Amino acid sequence: MVTDEKGAPIPGVSVRVMGTPKAATTDGNGNYQIEAGSPADVLVFSYVGLSEQKVVIGTRKQINVVLKDDDKFLNEVVVVGYGTQKKVNLSGAVDGVSGKEIENRPITSVGAGLQGLIPNLNITISSGQVNKAPKFNIRGFTSLNGGSPYILVDNVPFTSEELLALNPADIENVTVLKDAASAAIYGARGAFGVVLITTKSATSSDLKINANTYYAIRQLGKVPDIVTDPLTVMEYKHDAAYPLYDLYPENIRDYARKRSADPSLPAVIVSPSDPNAWMYYGTTNWMDEVYKSSAPTYNANLNISKKDDKLSYYLSTEYFRNEGMFNYGNDKYDRYNLRAKADYNLSKWLTVGTNTFFMTSTYDEPSYNGEGFFHNVNRQSSLDVPTNPDGSWTSTGAALLGKMQSGGRRLTRTNNFQTTFTAKASLVKDIWDLKADATVRKIDTTGRSFDIAIPYRTGPNSAISYSGDVAGSATNSERHLRQNIYNIYTDFHKTFNEKHYLQVLAGFNQETRNWSYGYVSRANLISTTLPSLNLATGAITAGERMEDWAVRGWFYRFNYIFDNKYILELNGRYDGTSRFPSDDRWGFFPSASVAWVISNENFFKPVAEKLKINLLKFRASYGALGNQDVGAYYYIPTMNAGQIGQILEGNKPTAVYPPGAVANSLTWERISTLNFGGDISMLKNRLDLSFDAYTRYTKGMLTRGKTLPGPFGVLEPKVNAADLKTKGWELRIGWKDGFMVNNSQLYYNVGFNMGDSRSFITKFDNPNGLINDYYVGKEIGEIWGLETEGFFQSKEELASHANQTAVGSDDAGYKFDVGDLKFKDLNNDGKIDKGKNTLADHGDQKIIGNSAARYQYGIDLGAGWKGFDIRVFFQGVGKRDWYPGPSNHYFWGVYAQPWTNVQAHNLDRWTPETPNAYFPRVKAYIAEDATELGNPQTRYLQDASYLRLKNLTLGYTLPKSLTSKMKMDKLRIYFSAENILDVSHIKARLDPEGLDGTIYPFQKTYSVGLNLNF
């Protein structure tokens, strides 16, 4: 029989003979029956929420077992600043995930794997390019000057870009310190939260070998849906350009009409008016020409580890290859990773160790690859074709495809080396430790690129023309980073009289960072087959940048716990930074947090027993930190130098320009956070919930000071003159359980997390109340715009409406006609305008939306049975508004510029037959600047919320009885898919995370993989 601690029988307990397929389940009375092979067999009893028990059978015929509550949740250890703590003893806002959450996913970076897993850890992925880093944010808008979390990998600072070098398979866990109290030990670096990433170490006394590999196919994600029918395209472009000019007149459209009816007709013909010129009537979707439909990715990982009384080591290696999505001149990325960790016990009281990391990568891409390229992809007319009848490039084909294929390459090589030496002296065993570490880091990046002009023809007998600079050029660049980090700290921790736990930690930290960049470029290549600086004859241009800064600080933590009920923690740091003047560079940043574990109170235990509460804890914290995330030399007057445009005595001399003004005092932005939270675990720890609400104040933000008179001569200097307030909350709910199906336990888990925040300006010098600037009371992200009533449906309606000249397009002479946009006269003054664009006089504008992402969430579902496992992970944004900016032709199409492509959604336009269409009558340039369509308004404000199926994984683990015969611990095969589905509401076919459109497209990834453990 199987019972709980109170003697009650437990039905549904899994009972199995370890290492065999033999299994049974307890009935409603807790009884079970199972056949074992020998006295040496071991029975394993398991049930969700209770501790697993293993019992050797021996000579017994009947075995009764008592299963106790599983205390894993309560005893879970969490990494915090300069140490670890039990999760139950935390008093600050701390959250985290295991490295298993991102294992075996076909991701290109750690950031991509963490997106949506931790509430209010907001990760923005703005491009599908393999070497573009996601951006990290904790708890919303930080400062007018920006500000991001302090990211550390094994206590070594990393930027989000440097995280691209990290092997995701090396990660053991990720902890996020969200409030000022938990982050205060990092002082100025942790003003906007801390992300602690810990890599794996050896855990077993047996030699462990783990091999993991996957092969993935990536499919092209969302790209614009372009109209390619030649007659439709010409008619739309003609109507858009009229009456400014007669684009594609009727005689030109005649052949387009014929080709639309008969697509077998040639797409390129000789111009009837010029025998030396071709005319193009193509149906080219340049998205299909530029991008592949699919491309492969490969990944392989191997790690070896072992731990004994003297030596512990972990060795890992990784190879990652990603082939890009370009049809012409494809880009390729290769990354090699190596990590070696070792700890050696020199004596009973002294341990030394090392953690060495090396990464080398190469990215080979067309030199034309960049924002300009992605901007131009959608501007090439679908009427053009890539090549002419004689096989030569067309002008468009050369400018786009030819440049990608043979117009030059850029090869970037990066070598990243880092080693950390550690020492730990146990001054009093298990009570008092002295720890130190020193890290040396070197990152070297070299780049070599060249550009070559591409020939093309415009007619059968025309001369060859060139796209790009005929002279060509070659460029070499170098980027170097040197970083040294030193830590030394002591940690005293002891429990007195079984009720009083005390920890005192104090230490010193210093970091120096030096960065430099230089390039040399030379034009007039004499060889296109060996493009280099030495084989060029033109002028040499060169540039160089350097930056260095340092931080130094003393830190402490005091932690007291009485009877596992009352928790007090004090953290602080005295920090100095080289980014401020010597008189203003030091600051003290303290914090305090308290917690009450009410579930451990005697008076609450009857309630806890009745409600089946395992843990109930309330938390509160307050802390003040400083932000040093500003320019390294803001406090120093700098003089720019460069060549002037005029020629003097045959040369362009170098000029040195006067410096700008610098305030006589610059210092830390002060960030203080008040946090309240609670944690509850119930139903034998199957249900757990955490909630936090916070208010964060950012004071003394660096911004321009009061407006100075014109004779002052330069712009106002930056001073600590603005304040900000952010309020938000976050929630995490988890449920795990299991039940028996066909004599095997089916386990499942459900997780949900959500975070939200809003930020408001509380101090800013804007005496005129301009709404296009910051002002007191302004919510970050707010969108001011007009209210759209619809379209003018008649001349009479147009004549009787308020005058809209002030918001009309200059290209249309500020005039409106039937079918044009109709705006509401909100202030009833007989005209539509923006007033003085101030709070006191904003005309007919109002706040119509907000671009800040709200209610960011993740949904994690998992289950397993008989070796099969499944995981379904969703991520999304619950609320966000987006207004396409002026000239965003990925959304506006021909409404921005008549020569760009007609987007499929542009077809939904006003005509007398379709008066309730989405777009107004076709009219060019009304979305090119901030007038008419380009001016934010209610009708075209987009709902940018979305739900994305971030990951789907299906796996199967072979039974232990089979793998043991193959001398393996584990063999698992799996299928994993990433970013395969999204639900969004954008009118255009754009990815909800890449709304600008001018980006490397996102991709859907499908992979198959193998996990081998020995």
C-alpha cells in the first residue's frame, strides 16, 4: 500500500521496477501489485507533487511506502548577485528559468530562446538576420537616454551583441533580478535590472558524455504581397501620378492590356518610338527573385564532464552553420565554440579553478546587404525584369540582383577569447568563505569588403551602363575590445540556535573596458578578381574611433532570517565611474527588502492545511540605484575634425570645429524602485503563483537644459533635468500534475506569464508645451493624430466640410477632392489643422493610441507519456498600436510614391463603386510626408498585438531497457519547429515584430534532432 504522511491511501501512484518495462499503478485504496525478477530489483514510487522513493525489494513480499510532499520547489536554489539563495528565502523580485527551457530549439541566439519565458523580461527581435542581436529590457521604458539590463555570464559582463557568441546548450540556468533591492549589489550597472546566466558544470562522479545535433530547414516568413499584373500595375501608377504627370499613358498601357490577357507574350519588347530601347511589361515579384523559399541550418554539440573529490571539469564544443535566404550571392554564417571549466581542490580549504571560453565566427555576405538593400527591394517596379532578351542585366536587375551576386562581398571574422581564474578559501568550513576571480577578455573583429560596378543595357544596341561606382573600391576594417574584470569578496553564513540565519557578504569589484575601431578604404580598383588596397590607385580614406571607461565599487549584502518566517535583506554598493567628472562620479546605492512567510506561522497552519497551501509569502522592497549608461565622454568638451568641402591650394584641408557646451555638473541618473509581491504554492506544490507590482522613478535624466538665447552660439548642454515614472506588474502561474494511462503515468504542465508597464514624464523643461516633444504628464509611446470620418462622397459634402488645406499634401496643392480623406473638426472652428502643436492649442489632434508594447505574455504547455514528450510554447503582445510612418512603402505602396510597388492591400481603394473601401482614391505622395495619409489618424492606426506559436517540440526517448543494452544513458529523437504561426491584425503582410519592412525577413524553422547521453 502507498499512503501519504497522514496515512491516507494515494491512488494513481506509478510503481515500476527500475531499468525494466514492468510497471503498475495503485488503485483507489492505494494498493498495487507488481512482479519483480530478483531481490536486487528496485521499486520506484512516483507521483506528481510528492517526493519520489526508491526501495530495494530484498526478501519482502509486501512493501508499504509513505510518500512525502515534494520540497523541491521550496528548496530550489536560485542564482543571485555573487552567490545563491533558496527560492523560499528570496525577498526581492527574482525570477528565472532552467537551461532546459531553451534546449534543443533551433534558435540562433540566447535572446531568441528567452523571449516570452520570463514575465517582464522583454526581448525585441527586429530582424531575421543571423548576426543581429535581440534587445533586452526589464520592466518597460527606462530612460530618455536608453538603458538596458546588466547581463552577466558566469559573473562576466556581456552586451546583448556579445551574447551571440554564447552556445545555448552550455546554459544551466538564467536568473533575472528585477527590482532595485535584488540588483543593488551591482550598483550603477544594475539600474534597470540584471540578467544572470550560469553555464553548466560537472555534477556526477561518473564520466558523462552528451552529444546533441539537429538539422533544420528555414522557410521564408512574411514578406509583402505585391500586385504583378502589368495592366493593373500601370493603371494604379497612372492614376496615382495624375494630374502631376502622365505616367504610363494609354498607348503604353495597350500592350500591358494584351499581355494581361495573354501572359505568353514577351515581357520585354523594343520601344516603338526608339529601336535602341527596351520596354518592360514584366510580372516580377522581386521578393521571389531576391529571397529563397528555404535554407538549411546545422548544429552539433558535445560536452564531457566529471566530478570527484579532487577535480571537477566540464568541456564543451559546438559547431553552428546558418545559410542565408538570398537567391543571389547568399550569406553564410559559421560559428565554432569551445568552453573548458575546471575546479581543483588544492587542499581541504582551498579550491582554484578556471573557466575559459573561445569562439570564432565568420559571416560572408554581399557588400550590398544592409538597410538600403531591404529598402530598395520593394521599390523596384514589378514591370521590370531581371535580365534582357540578350542575357544582360536590366538596370533594375543590375542594381538589385547583380550587386548581390557579383557586386562585391564582405567577410567578417570574429575571435572571442575569455578566461576567468577563480579561487575559494574556506576560512571556516561551511561558514566563512573568501572568494576571488579575475577575468581577461579579448574580442577581435576584422572585416574585408569590396564593391564592383555591375554592367547593364537599356536597349538592343545601347551602350553598356553601370550600376554603382565604375572605379570600385576596397575596404579593410578592424574592431578590438579589451576588458579586465576583478572581484574579491567574503561570505559569512551561519544558522544560530536553529532559528537565526545570518549572512554577511562584502566585496570589491573593478572593471576596465577599452574599445577601438579603424578602417581604411581605397577607390579605383585595377583588378576586380583580386580586389585589395594594394591593387587600387585612388585616394585613401581612413577613420578611427576609440573609447574606454572604467567602474569600481565596494558592495555588501546583509541577510537575516528568523525561524524561516521573517526575512530581512540589505544590499548596497558604493560605485564610481569614469563617465562623469571626478567630483560627481561616486555614488552610494542602498536597498532593503523584507518578506513574511505566513505559511510557517502556527496560527496559519490550520488555514494552510484546509486550503492545501504549501507556501504563502509576502514581499516588499525599496532601493535606489544610479544609471551610468550614458556617453563615455559627455562631460568633456569635444572638437570634431574632418575635411572641409572646399579645395585650398589643390587640397581639402582638415578643419577642427569648436566644441559644444558642457554642463559644469553631470552625474548619475537616480533610479529608485518600490516593489510589492507575493508567492503561493498549493496542492502539494502542483500549483504555484507569483505576482509583483512596482513603481520605478528615474530622476535626473540627462537631457538638454533650458533654452538659451541665440548669441550663446551652440546647442544647450545636457544636464540632469528630467524625471520619469514607470508603473507595472507581472504575473506567473504554473500547474503540473499527472495521472495513469494504460499503466504509465502521463504528466503534464501548464505555464502562463504576463507583464505590463506604463511610463510617464514627471519633469521636463518644455515651457511652450509642444506635443512633439516630452512634457510633464506625457505617456511614453503616445500617438497624436486626427480623427478620420471617412471619405468625401460628393462635391456637396466636400464644399460643406471644414477646410482641410492645412493638412493637405503639397504635391496635390493642399487640395482635396471626392474620394479623399475626411477629417473631423474636433474644436469646431471650421478648419482642420494642428493648431500650434501645443497642449494649449493642438487644433484637431488628439491622442489616438500608444506604440508601447503592453501585456507581453507567454504560454507554455507540456506533456509526456511512455517516453513521448510534447511542448507547445506561445509568445505574444496583448496591446500595441502602430502607425506606419511617412514613406513606409511596405505599407502605403503607391500612396507614398507612384514608382514603388502596388501592394495587394492597396487594391481595396475608394471608387464610386466602392465608397466604403479601406484606402482613399489612388493619389500619390499623400503618404510621403506627415500629411493626409502620412499624418497619424484613427482610420489607419494599426492593431500591432499578436500571438505567435514560438515553439513546437515532439520527442521520443527510448526505454531505459533498450539504451542500457547499447551502453547509453539516454537516446532521444525529436522534431522542433520555431516561429511557425502567428495571429496578427496588420493590414499589410508584415511580420508583427518587423513592421518597418526594411529588414532581413524572419523565417519559420523546422528541425529534427538527436540527443545522446553516455
